[in-house]
Amino acid sequence: MNRLAALAGALVLVGTGSATAGADEAKSPISASMLLSVVAPVSESRDAAFDRAVKEPAAPARRPDGELQPDGTVRYGSVTITVRNPCPPGIHYEPPPLPGRVRK
């Protein structure tokens, strides 16, 4: 019985101490700026970013003219451009039919 009483007394003391600590935590104000500062990503300062960018090697200069590929496309750096003729053959040089007339 003494052991049970001692165990219960110890639990009461631990519970009282944790309740007091919890009450102290609840008293501190929590603001939105505090939460945002905790979850905000860490970024380097403007001066450090500028110094790092100055020290990095520059990108290679691009050729102003494109490279003609075997399939007829033109490559400008990493961009490939394909130009297709939207007009079917034969229609491009013929005048369009007049409205209401049937084409022969």
C-alpha cells in the first residue's frame, strides 16, 4: 500500500509540474509574424548573392544564326523551330472561287 501511495504521490507531483510549465507556455503570445519567421526559407543576403554571381563563369555566347538540321528544322541554342507550309500544293497560286460558284 505504501508503494501505491508513493507512486500516486510522485504522479501528482509530476502532473503539477507539467501543468505549471504548460500554463507558462500558454501565456506567451503567438503572432503570425513569429510563425512565418519559423517556416520561412533561409535565403542568403543580397551582397552574398551578388558576390557569388560575379564569381561564377558566364554562360557561353550563343550563335546569332541558327544551325540547319538535316530534317529541315532550325536550332537556335536549345530551341528547335519547324516551319511548315499550311497550304496544300496547287491552291497557293490559284485564285479562290467566287462566292456561290461551284468549283469545276
